[in-house]
Amino acid sequence: MKTISKYILVTFVSLFATIALAQNGKIQSVKDDYRDFAYVKTSEVLLEVANKGYKSADLFQKLANSFYFQNKMEDAAKWYGELMNMEEVVDPEYYFRYALALKGIKDYEGSDKWMKKFNELKPDDLRGKAFLSKVDYKSSIEELSREDIEIVNLDINTELSDFGTTEYENSIVFSSARGGGRKYRWNEEPYLDLYAVEKDEEGNFGEAKAVEGEVNTKYHESSAVFSPNGKYMFFTRNNYHRLKYKEDESGINRLQLYRATLSDDGTWDNIHKIHFNSIDYSVAHPALNLTGTKLYFASDMPGTFGQSDIFVVDVNDDGTLGEPENLGTSINTEGQESFPFINTNGDLYYSSTGFPGLGGLDVFKSEGLDKKVKEGSNRNFPIQNVGKPVNSAKDDFGYYENLVTKRVYFSSNREGGKGSDDIYTFEIPELKLLVEGTVEDLNSRELIPGATVILYDENGNEIMRDTVGDEAYFNFEVDPKKEYLIRAEKDKYTSDEKRFITPNKNQELKMVLLIEQDEQQIEPCDDLAKVLDIPIIYFDFDKSIIRYDAEIEIQKVLAVLTKYPTMHIDIRSHTDCRGAATYNEKLSDKRAQSTRQYLIDNGIDADRLTAKGYGEARLVNDCGCEPSNDSNCSEEEHQLNRRSEFIITSINGKTCEEKE
């Protein structure tokens, strides 16, 4: 895990509760180092013990944890696996860590297995709930990933830890262990300081220089953020102020927030501690909104749900702060949430181990959170994983973006870097989303030239329209992550429309709009059932009473006859083969007459209507009942023959010469 993230994690939790009694002298010899978070030395000794064949839950816990907090997930997964093989009762938290370690080596199937076990033992834990609510999280992350982004490892990175970028004037400010001097026992790297490096007009960086003034000390400094007027800087430092280094009762030095003021000579001085800092908990990673009225940060102060949570606090005009408030369980989990950032749109970016991700810390986003906080809305803030390439199987954090220059910086300890943590950058590519397709006939699927295609926004406001040519092709450029409605229409056709939400990646959206003729030319001898797509009129077996569903269809025939007063039709009724032929002929005639009478009763002149029953003489399938035809037809197949037809015998003076 990255440097500062490790510092925060170990100061946020009294690591793994009490360390169990050691199994031999060598384990005891590193007990103090383990408690003091000097994991490099610890893991070496514990590994030597384990390699000699010693086995115990305590040994495997310490060894796995040592690798886990060095972010050596392959080794961590190995020793957590050995711990699980002991089949002893362990804290469910080890199931969660084992799942993360497996995810860190891209064993997602194994990770999911142990997350389910973790959830079984801690069903109320938000991390397990988040996993179960989105078991298919990997496919969701893939959908949010961007293949058009190419990340670059900054030239300013060293073989040591460099991370946590923010912009200030024409420079970027970041944390680095490059300063030399005394080393931090955890990772044997020098303590962190804040550095600034100027960027020239061509986008190249110069030499990194330590931030001038009283900010940097012999202990850790990181995560700076500047007020909109440039007068204040908030940053993270160990509990070290005015040459006093303070630890809590357990001997842990916590992280705290400090505020520096810009002096006339351009240095940062007049260092003040934030009033809600405490010797008993950590406060770190400040982030300001666009107006500088809200400060977001990470802490394990009372009211925290997990190892660290994201909080928000009002910023007064003089740079002092109000009282902090936890952002709630839609943002925070029992895991680690840290490194918040608010862009100029008010979107929150932060890193978390508690929500389903690709491994380690993943970067998540909650759109419009700052506005919701200002409005005092409830604490239901939807989040989403930002996907690859920002997120990886390792730790990804410290996200920062400039929406004007389209430049993004983030930090990661992924494979292929120069040091333990590196700063990466990319330019947000312009998304080119195209919705395109054709307009076709619903029934024949032939192209429909001359149709009009209209694009609407989610509120139904027209954005643009186009009339398609001979190829019936349309295309519109659309914005990412927005809802649209697209409609095709043409005179004498019914319209077709589709609602869709655009993705957050470059791709073409293809669709076919199917419209149907609403008015067709009709001629004598045409069957209204076919011309106007009027379904067959069905009757129940051995009945001539018009069913309710049949009445609905006859109403369509009635509407056509009313619209065309010169139209005459012949109603032809049919039965299936079951029953005597003479009986069927009489039954079908009753059905035809019943249909005719219904139309007369509803206003159609009797002399426009003829009706006749044909019995079983005109079957539409092979469901005959002759002894030689043992078809074993189903009831549904027989019903196809119990039908009525509506043949136009004349219209507008033209007659049908069809032979019956």
C-alpha cells in the first residue's frame, strides 16, 4: 500500500487489536517492530520462522499482515491462505483482507468466495453489503472504463514514494520521500515533504523544489490544498508543532491538519493547527470546493464507521473551520476511505477499500455531492467506480483533475512504476459519441426514405432533427452520460422512438427505428384482416356468440366501414374440422350472421354487408379430421380455423370479380 495511505491506516486503527502471544523467541523479537509498524524487518524474521516449518495462527496472521501492508499481495495471499488452512477461528476481518489480497493478484473468483464468507460472518458490515449488492461489479467497472485514455508516468517520479498532486498557479505540489535524512521505520524511506515543480508552456516540468517556509519538518508532510484566493494552504503533517512531537497513550503519533498563510516573500508560514485535531485520532488529506467554503478530509475521529471516513466542514472567511460532519454510509464503509477531491463541478472523488473494485484502494466518484451537501439534502450520495485505467489491481488514490485544461493527475503503486508510489497523468480525451441508424418498415423491414428523425433531451426538448435520404440513414453527435430520446416519424406512418443513456467512452451507438404504415391503399377483393393487420376473429368451440376479445377486433372493422361509406364487405366465417360437416356449416353461418348483425346494430347499413359460413371447407392448416389424417392437432391449431374474414366486395364503385 502507498506510503501516506499506510501511515493513515495504521494510525486510524490499533492494528488487528492485541497481538497474540508469540510461538517462539524470534516472533517475540520483532513484536515491538510490528507494533510500531516497521513491517519490513518484521516480515523478514517472520518469513524465516515460517520457512523453517513452524505453523501457528498467530505466525501466519503477523506474516500475512506484514506483506499485506507492504502491498505485496502475492505473498499476503499465500500466508492468509495458510492461515485459513489452519481452520481456526479468526477475526472475520482476515477474510476481508484475504479477499483483497486475492483481488490484488487478479484472482477475482477466489476473492469473491472469501467476500461471501466475510459477509456471512458480518452480515451488517457495509463492505459485505456493497459486494452482495453488485456481485457483477467487474462487468460494471468494465463499462465505466476508458480504452481511449493513455496514462503517463511523470518524469519527476523517483525510486522513492511520490504521490498526492494538486495544482498551484503554474506549478504542481506533491508529496515525496526524495529529501533524504532520517528514515521512517515502516518502509525504510525518508520522511515525506511537500515539493513544488513548475510547468513550462510546453507542458514540461522543471526541477522539484521543497515548498518554502515553515511547512516541511523532519516528520511527514503531505496532501496540500490551496484556498481560491491563494492565501491559505491546508496540509497534512504528523502531530508535530512548535518542535513538540506528541503520541497517544499507545505510543502512536497521529496525523493532523494544519493551515499555513502565504507571506509577502512568497513563503508559507504562520502554521496553525486545526481546532478539531486530536492526539487520539488522525485528520488528513484536505480538499476544498470551488468557492473554498467547504473542506473535505479523511479521519478516524469519533463517529467514523470504519478505519477512516470522509468528512466535511465549513470554512469561514478568515480560514478557520467549523465543526466536521461525516458524509454517511453511502460514501463511507467499515473499510478505508481517504484522499478526497472536489472538482469545479462539485463532484467528489475519493479512494476506498470498502466498495467492490479492482484491488486495493480504488478511486470512486459521487457526482454533484458538494451541491447536495450545501443544500443540506439527505446523505444518499450515489457513487461509481471510475474504472480503468485510473484503477488497477493495486492501490490508486490522490485523484485530481482540472476541467479547464482537461488534465488529470493520480497516484498509484501499480506495476511498472519507478518507485513505491508514482504520480501518473493524462489528458481527458474529448468523447466523440455518435448515435446512428436507419429507419425501416416494421413489417417488411424495407428502408423508409424521407422519414424525419428527431433527437430530444431527457426532458423532451428538441435538440435537432434530420430527414433521411435514400439510404434511410441518420446520425447525431451526443454527449456522454446523458439521457436522450430519439424518434422517427413520417406522414401516414406510426412513429417509433427509443430512450437511451450514453456511455462514458468513445463508441458508436447503433439502432434501427421501425415505423409502420398507418394508412394503406385498399382495393376490391382485399381482405381487411390482412390489409389493416386486423387479427383473426376467434369464436369459442361450438359457439356463435362473439367473445369480448373478438368484439374489440370487430370494432376495428366497424371503424373502417364508417370511414369508407361506399365500402361493401363479405363476412366469411369458418370452423375447424371437429364435428359433422353439415353442423359445422350451420355453425359457421350463425357466426357470420352474428358478426353481420353486430355491425348492423352499430350503425352499418344492412345492404353493405353479406355473410356466409363455410364450415370446415376452407381450413388454413392440415388439421383435417378425415380418418386418413391423424394429425393430433392441438387446441391452438384447431382454433386457427375458427375464424372470420372480411373481403371487400366493392368500394368507390369498383367491384371485386373474385370467384368464390
